[in-house]
Amino acid sequence: MIYPQANSYRGTKNLSGPWDFKWDPQNLGIKKKWKKGLKGSKRITVPASWNEQFKETRDYLGPAWYQTHFNRDSNSIGRKVFLRFGSVNYMAEVWLNGVRLGSHEGGHLPFVFEVTKHLKKKNNLVVRVEGYLKPDRVPPGNVPPGPLDSFNNNFNPPASFDFFPFCGIQRPVLLFTTPNERIEDLTVTTDISGKNGQVRVDIAASVSLPSTLKVSLEGFGWKMVSEAPLKNGKAAYLLPVPNAKLWGPGSPNLYQLKVELKLAGKTIDQVGLPVGIRTIRVKGSQLLLNNKPIFLKGFGRHEDYPGTGRYLPPAALKKDYANMQWIGANSFRTTHYPYSDEDMVMADRLGFLVIDETPAVGLFFKKDGLARRLKLCRQFTRDMIARDKNHPCVAMWSLANEPHSNRPAAVPFFKNLAQLARNMDKSRPVTLVSYLGTPEKSFKFLDLVCVNRYFGWYSEPCDLNKAIPRLSKDLDAIYRRFKKPLLVTEFGADALPGSHAQPPAMFSEEYQREMISRYLGVIKQKPFVVGAHVWNLSDFKTAQATHRPNGMNYKGVFTRQRKPKLAAFALRKLWNKNT
Ligand code: BDP
């Protein structure tokens, strides 16, 4: 999937801004044909969740209707025009000028409709959104409590995961144009041999007449150009890069790839892509970046911000990276859904390694709805890889977070997904994140073992003298069982900002600081642990529950407003070489 681009052949128009909005608690909109236009609506900001924009809609999960108007640009005439939604949670149905374009299920990945033939001079775009929590959706919500299938968290709204089920149009909506005959897709993979790099570019194009492709790669005072005919709409190039400047944390070197489609010597389409030359592999108990062992220091995060909900406005996104850089982190996981395109671009540019995770959080394997959950997980895995495959920042694919995989059906489920991921991308490891540890059977056929650990919090409360030796033994046992590199993908404690205690007590900043520091002390002694991700970078909103004061998870080392807690300073001392 090529991200919309603006050049002499392609154009984009961002439809962000104030839209019309109307909620529909009685579900009348379809019958009353709101697709033709909304009357009596409010104004809402797009992108942003609806839940924090109005007091009436905090816990409302839909349905609700959106509308905007836009003019057709004259430069789109004679070209194909598409609408791209970066993310709508959870169900979206879309009409343009009263004509139904289609629907989409799933909250955190883009979807596109071609609109060329429906466009008028003035256009009316209407979107119906609904985000109910249901057991046969992904992530599943409202899951009946049961020892094998869910934690009995008793959240309101009834999420079966620990973050607020924000709804709405939560990422930018783009209108974009391409030529009719065009480059359809690019796949870039890179390799290293000695001092040299190798960039492989696979190109798919749709053209009716014999045409050629001109490919150029340049950077750091070096350039190469190659031209060859297209065969059946496909072409592959192997571009050797002498003395390659490799990509990695601390050296986010990017080359610039340009692909031109030519017909009778004339360029008819062009796309560009930044390329980071790097390899990422598992070898024995190590994770190798560019053939050297790497330790992932970083965080789980959330796309969560006051007022905008599940949309990180550009300045907030920038601040998250500034905070991670200040601490000396080199990586994060897209807990618990793929993050925005803008986030991935920033990770490429600033040199962060990303564990890219699907929205499969809290899966359960009871028969009811299982086939549907698998179908959705396949769709989301496929769409995530299609969207993110060309980002050098993506270090591995994570198929799920904390599945309740104690039922036998979990094994074929994840075998199926792992196979799909490997068929689509042979260049990256595949993993999933578990709370189970040694009993997690799927680790046998995955490349790395990722576990979340809360000894000293959910067990051994406030007793680090018991929790820390337990962590140490547990990590050893997991390694003995699987003999694969291990990542501790979550650990941490809630700290109410400004709450202090001596001796450290739960919910104080001192306890959070001590727990995180002592975990890192144990992890340092285990050569098979290849990464530690603190839970969480920033405090984030959850549904309401007795264990979530203010409907908040306070495990951030920064507050929801991105202010540091004591643990942030301690982490900076441990991780940032410049302190
Ligand atoms: C882990 C989950 C994460 C939660 C965290 C917690 O993966 O989503 O927010 O626990 O309880 O189990 O803070």
C-alpha cells in the first residue's frame, strides 16, 4: 500500500477540520436516510475521538454520524480519486453524495475507497460510526467472565482490555489522486554484505501498454539509476549500495528511492519512499540488528491524549518522541494496535525500533465467535503488514497481546497467523506477547518470546523482596523451556502523580521508581533477555473500574499531560548515556 503522495502526478488533500456530527442513540439514521445529509448536527473535530469532546458522549459507543463537504479540485480531473481513512473505530459505513461507498470493520488500520465516478463539483461525505463492545470483535469486548477466557475486570463501558474504547474518526481522512495508469505497490527489503548494502525493490503497476520503470536510489552523496521494462505489470530490482550507511537507533540513515513509470519515454507516474538499509534477525538467544546484538530499551505506549482521545495531535506525538529520546529509549511496541502512519514515519526518521502489534488484545478461544475472530485477525495482520512493510523501524510483527491462550484452540489459531505473517514478510521475526510465560505453547513456533510481568504489583503487592527473586526465577524458567531470545514487554506500577511515600508504598512515585529500577537490575543479569519495555510511557485513560481511579491507568512514567514522574528521571540515569 503506497501512502498518498503529492508530486507532479499525484495529489493529496487533508479533510481534517470541523465536521458535522450527530449521535443516534435510537439508531434512526439509516431509516431516516441521514446518508443524504445531516440536519440539526453539532460541530466536531476530525480527527479525534468523540468521547472527550462533549460531556454527553464520554461513555457513548455509538452509533453516531459525521458529515463534511469538499470541492472537487480541478487537477483531479482525468485521474483516479480515492478516499483514505487512517482509522475509524470500530465500524464505519461511508456515503458520498448519497451513494454508499462501502463499510469497514476494525479500528486502527487504514481503508480506501475509489470515488472517481461519484465525484461532483461540490461533495457531501457522510460516515456512520459504531463502536459497540462485542465478544466476536477484535479486540473482543464484553467478554463473559470465566477463568479460561477473561480477567473479570468489570469495566464500564464493558471493555475486556485495559484502555478506553474510544470511538470515532481517529486519524486523518485524505482525499488523494493518482494517474489512471499507475504504480500500485512497492516492496522494499534490504540486506548487508560486508560494507555494502543491497536494496531489493519489487514493484507492481497497472498499465495497458508496454512501459518501463526507472528506479533511482540516492543518499549521502551517492546515486544510482536503473531502468528496465515492466513484465506483466511487475518488476524487481536489486540495487547494490557500496559502503552503505546503515539505519539504526542513533544513526537513522535514510536513502531516498524514486520510482518513475514511463510510457513511450514520458513519465506518467512517480512515487518516492525513504529507505533504511538494515537487517534484523534472531540468532540463538540474541536479537541482531545489522549483524550486531541489540538490546531494546523502551516502552509500551498508547495513542491517548486529553481532549483528542485516541488521536495524538502532531505536537503530542513529537513530545512523546522527545520524552523517549530524553530517557534514552531506542524502541517501543505499538501496544495494543497499529499506530498512525505519522508515528511510523517519525520512528523511521528518529531511529526507533518498533514491535508492530495488531489490535488483537485479550483474545479468547471459546468456540463462540472464534472463526470470526480468526478472520478478523487475519485481515488485521495482512493490513498491518501491507501498510508498514517498508518502514525500516519495524523490527518484528506481534500477533497479539495477552491472549487467554489456555484452551487448545489457541495453538492452531496462532500457527495460522504466524504462517500468514511469514508468507507476507520473510525479512522480520514474528512474535506474540503473553502473560502466561512457560505454559504459552505458541512460543514454540515463534521467533522470540515476549512476556509481561507484574510481580510486586498484581501479585506480591508492595513486596519487592519476594517479587524480584520470583522474576529472576521465572525468566530463567522461560528461557530454559524455549531457548529463544526473551523480551520483557511490560512491567511497571501505577504512580499517582505527586503521591510520595517513605518507605515506598503502592501508588507512590517512589514505589514505581524502585520497582522499575529493580526489574532492570535483574534483567541486566540475563544475557538471553534482549529487551525491556516499561509499561507505560504516559498515563492513559481506561474505562471505569474499582482498580482504575479516575478511569486512568497511572503506570506512565510521564503523566497524561507528558510531565515526568520520579521513575522517568531514574530511567534516564540508567538508559541515557549522555547523563
Ligand atoms: C497488562 C496489559 C496492559 C495493561 C496492564 C496493566 O497488557 O494492557 O494496561 O497489564 O494492568 O496485562 O496495567
